[in-house]
Amino acid sequence: MACFLLLKAVKHTEVLAPVHGKSIMEVCVFFLYAMILLPGIAASVHQVKSFLNHTAYLSCYFPNSQKTDIKDLRVFWQKDAVEVVHEVYHGQEKHDNLSPKYINRTKMDMDKWTLQLLNAGIVDEGQYSCIIQHRDKGSPKVIHTSECLLHIIANYSQPEIEWLHTGELKPNEYLNLSCSSSGGYPEPKQMTWLISHENETSRHMGPMDVSQDVVTKLYNVTSKLNITVPTNTRTNISCLLHLGEQLGSLVSVPLVIEIQREEREQAKTDFFGPLIAVIVLITFLLAFVILKKNRNISSTNHNAVLVAQVDAGIENESMSIDIFQKEECSRIETKFF
């Protein structure tokens, strides 16, 4: 299988001549030795992370405790046991058998036994094997192998909250929000809403819409929230994008919402209060004027009555005097006659 893969890589590069003075069959034999001895030599897989379009560093982790001359070694890097990534043949870098997409994209630091993969892309994710063979008497011998699993990271944009509600938000009305982040890799784990008010924080995990660009392979993520916000309380709303345990999380700028019902009622009171006070004052003034007017009318009527009574008394008294005088005259006339 390894020989077949190597022949496939050679076919892609259209190189059919012997490799550095060696036949293709000898190179196949090398890979066969590597695949046979690999299970007993390979250590644990090393996790390597690299940012998108940056240089990825893959180490062979070769101690070279024997101080072996590099000219006596052959170093091969391959990806997923399918593609030849880099080759150092007896101290010289060779490119004849490389997969086309790795040509002029790799460098080997032999002092640190580290492969530099330039302009690492998402398609470069995968498992890389470093195989070191020592040229000795007889058949070449694999003396070291190591495995690196490359992960590509692309930074997501900071999550941003968008207000989907139109018009002024009223008490007990549903609040519609959307939170989105774009241009990231790998696929996010989850997006969580954090709602804080009165020293209490609650979490809401709404449905998350994830899409991947067919060309860049980068992800865009959106989540929506539909809740009611309490009145007379300062509410902070944030959304948290979870990228995984090792990648951490991204948080949005908090959205602050405060609906003051009492302030609105107070505004009405501030407007109608003075108006009501003026109306009441005018009412009291009108009542006072009317009352005073009524009192004046009553007083006038009472005085008129008194005057009438006095006039009536005087008139009665005059009538009494006239009657008395007439009676006296009658008595005198009677005596005279």
C-alpha cells in the first residue's frame, strides 16, 4: 500500500526516473520497512496548532543521541500515509517525489529536526509522519518515527448582537435579538446567551445556524433570542461563542436595556399634575367668588327686609297715632256736647 501511494505521488509529479540514483523500487522498500516498523517505534501523536495562512511547525522529536551524521540519514515526511510532504536524502533536500501542493512550501530545520509548512491552509489539516532511516551495512534501518496531528485555526470575528425589534420596546413585549460571528475555523461548539439583571445571570441556548463557505471552508454562525425583559431593571445581554476546551470562547459587547415604566407614568404625572392643581385652584377661586357673591346677595336681601320691617313699623306707629288722635278728638267732642 505504501509503495502504491508513493508511486501515485510520483505519478502526480510526473517523475519516473530513479530517485537520486536509486530506483523507485528501493524507495518502495524503504516505505515498506517504515510501515512494518512504525507500530513499534512511533510514540504518541503530538497535537500541533497553526493559524490559517501562517507557518506550521512539525517536529520529528528526534533526539539523535548517537550524534549520527545527517549524511547517513534519510528523512521522510508524509501526510495521512498518502502524500509525500518533504524528503531529505543523505543531507540534501529533494523534491522529486513531493506531492504537487507541497512543492516550495516546506523547509527542514535539521538542527531542530522540525519541518516548516508555509502558508498552512485548511486542506493541510491531518496527520503527518516523520520517518528517519539510517544507512547502515545491508538494508536501511528505520531508527525513529513520530506523528503530528495538525489543526488549523482561523479567528472568528467578535460576536455582534443585532437588534431585530422595530419601534420602541414596550413593557412585557418580546425582545428579538440576533448574534453572529463569521470567518472562523474549526466549526464552533455552541453559542450561549447570557442575561444579567439584579445580580443574577441566566443562560439561554437557542438554535444555532452554522454555514460553511464552499471556497474558503470558513464557518459563519448565528443565533437568535426571543425573550421578555423586566421593567424598572437594568438588563445586560451578551452572547458567548464556544470554540472548544483548548480554543476558549469569544464574547460580544454587552447590550444594555432598561425599560422604566414608572418614569413614563411619572412623566404623565409631571404633565397632568400641575394642570390638575391649576384646575383645582380655579375651582376653589370660583367657589369662593360664588360663595362671596351669594353672601353679598343674602346680606342685601336681609338689609332690605330689615328696612321693610322698619318702614312697616313706622307706618304702623303712624297709623296708631292717627287712630289715637282721632279717638281723643271723639272723646273731647262728646264731652263738649
